[in-house]
Amino acid sequence: MPPSADARCTYVADWVSTKLRWQLTVDTSERNALAEIAEGCGQQQVEYAVAP
């Protein structure tokens, strides 16, 4: 995880968009960790398109 808070928000948004794009699963611990980090990110937007 990047040390900078701003970089963590970007990293998590990119991580989530990759998961969504490729329709990858997420387990409970990963979901909880991502949600915890995202709470400090305000209204960070996650943009993606589902891969063909």
C-alpha cells in the first residue's frame, strides 16, 4: 500500500476498477480492508468498463 493517503485512495480506486472490469471476486477480508481505506477518501470516483 502506498505511504501517502492520496496515493492510497488512487490505488484503491484503481484496484476496485480492475476487479469490476474483469468481474473478479473479492472475499470478505479484502472487501473490509478496501472499505476501511475508502472511508478516508471522500467521494473518490471509480470508473470502469466491463472487459469483453
